[in-house]
Amino acid sequence: MRFPVPNLRRMLHSERTCLGFDSIHKTEKPRSIVSYLEEQVARLEIELRQIKTQSTDISDLVNVTVERLTTSVAVATLEPAGKLRKQENVIPLTSSYFLSASPVPYLNSQAWDNNKLERPKESLSDAITISTIPRHVVETMLKHYCEIYRPQYPAIDESELYEACERAYNNANPSDFDMYCVHIALAISTSTLIVKDEKRATIATRGLWATAVAYLSQVGLSNSWERLISLQLLTHYAYLNPQDVDCGSCATASTRLCFNLGLHCELPLSDQTNQDVTTLNSRRRLLWNSHSIDSAFHTVTCRPFAWPPDAFSAKIPDYCPQTSHTAHVWSLRQIETEITLVFYYPSLIRNDELSNITDDEWSTRCHDRLSEWYRITHQSVNLSEKIEFMNYSSSFNF
């Protein structure tokens, strides 16, 4: 069957408008994407004016609706009608950008020929899957990770990790993300046992890491939340095994993704009512964990790390009181970041409080804060038994 096609050349010569039939509104309209977009923008502008003239008693609803309509205007303006925008390509988490050696610490940089750690020449370890490990051993290692190391780097929710472990161990349709999270968490746990049995711990860590990497290639390609969690777990693993993962690339990518997802902004009250407490705290947890791991990397490599106070409004998770070791570690990261800025990058300081005190006053105050942090750590059984650098020295020499 053939359909008549308009002769555009004749229409141009006759100065006639090329029309198309709008099946929705049952009218003829010019065949022009620009005209269509202009019409959509004009319609949305009218709706915006109508909403803004409503009663101020429903201001929260108006603000939310205005924001949504503004987004619709942007979409209508930028996206051609009838076409879907292609998803932006993302770097696979198995690329060399992430899975390469970490930069060396600043103070030791001159001891190396380059600024990257060299991979040790070792034979590849056989992959170890969770199903080959006795159940009680898996439970012990996972408990060790959740009680000691996850609170310091809370990339993944504890209950979600245990649920993923159940699916992985019982082969109950686990996803690639499940398998990756479980095996890298176990690899982190076994890495910390090297002081007790170096050979066995190293073999176990390498085997679990090999399995985690095997599943990593399919993780985080379409789900931003899974990608964010995976990046933070990679950064934690890199702190223990810097020859395998570039902690700097992973940490900074995690921070960028947090900002892209809007986690640095606390949701409006009108939106919070539609979210459960767990979701709200997960947003906050991922944001502040990213802040912690990224600031730690910048401190070790002596690079400036400054999040302007006016750039984010996210709160600390409700389950992280100041007495928890999660908040306690985060408070140390803030002190470390401040020390690096004052010593090496004073021109980048935006804090008026720091700008208005002398060097001696700042040094005294910083000594007091570190001494207080150290005192609290050792006076609390909960903190002293679970913070991995509990032997942190109290002799601070500036």
C-alpha cells in the first residue's frame, strides 16, 4: 500500500505551509519540531502562572509542582519530539581507570620512580566462591565485617548485605550485584586477618577478590545506586589492597555520583513524607560515607578537599548519633581535612572562623580537638574495640 507524500519543493515555491495531522487533538499542525516545542513551552508557562497565583496556604505543593513543571519545560525544550534520549555511556567498573594501582602517599612519593604502586608479580589465585566455604565460616567473616569495618565505611546496608548473602549461598537467583557485594565484603574481612595468619588470609583474600571482579563487569551499568555502593566498596577494599584498585579514582567517582544524584541536598519536607525513613537515611549514609572516604584519600595524598558548607544540606543519618563510631570516624576526617587545608592550601579556606584566628590559636584548638577525639576513643569500650586505628598516637606534632 502506498501513501501520498507531500511535495515539499512545490510547497516552498507556492509559499504554502506543510501541515501534519495531530491524531490526539484532531487538528492539522505545521510539520515543525521548533513550533511544537514553542507550543509546549507556552502551555507550561501558562500552567506555571496559574499555580503561582494560587493561595499561599498550599505553598509547599506549589513549590513541588513548579519544580516538576520547570523540569518538564527543560525536557520539552531540549529533547526532540518522538525520540528518547540515549543513556549516557558509563565507564565499566572493571576498566583500568578503577582497577589499577593507587597513587602512593604524599610523604613517600620520592621513594618510588612513579606515582603509582606496582602490582606484585604473583600467580593468579583460584577464585573462591561463597558456596565452597563452610556456612559457619561465612557467618563469622560477615559478622566481623559488619561489626568492625562496615560502621567505619557504611557503603551497604547491613540487612541488605545479609539478604544478598542468603541468596548467594543458597543459589536463590542472586544478582551480579549480590555476588559482588558479598564476595568483596568477605575479601575485606579476610584482609584484616593477615596479622593472625598471613598466608591463609592472603590466599583467601585473593580468591574472593577474583570472584568479586568476575561479577563486577555487569554491575552499575544501568543502576546508579548499585554503581554508587560498588564504588564505595571498591574504595574500602583499595585501602587494604592498593595494588589492585585506584582508591582515588573510585572515591572521587563516588563523590561525583552523589552530587549527580542530588544526595548533597536534603529532600524537601513535602517529598520526605512520601519516603520511608530507611530510604532517607540511606541517601544520607551514602553521601557522608562518600565524604569520609574521599577526604581520607585527599589527606593521605596531601590534596585539598573542601566541600563548601553552602553547597550541601544533607543531614547526618538518624541512626548515627555522635556517640557512634560511624560519626566518630567522620569527625576525625573533618579534622584531617582542615589540617591539610591550613598547612598546604590556606588560600582555599572559605571558613571565616579559621580566617579570623592566629596560627597559634588554631594549633592549640586543633591539638585540643584531636586530644578529645583520642580520649573519647579510649574511654569508650564500643569505640576502642571497633576502630581499627585504636592505637592512634596522642602525640601530635605540628
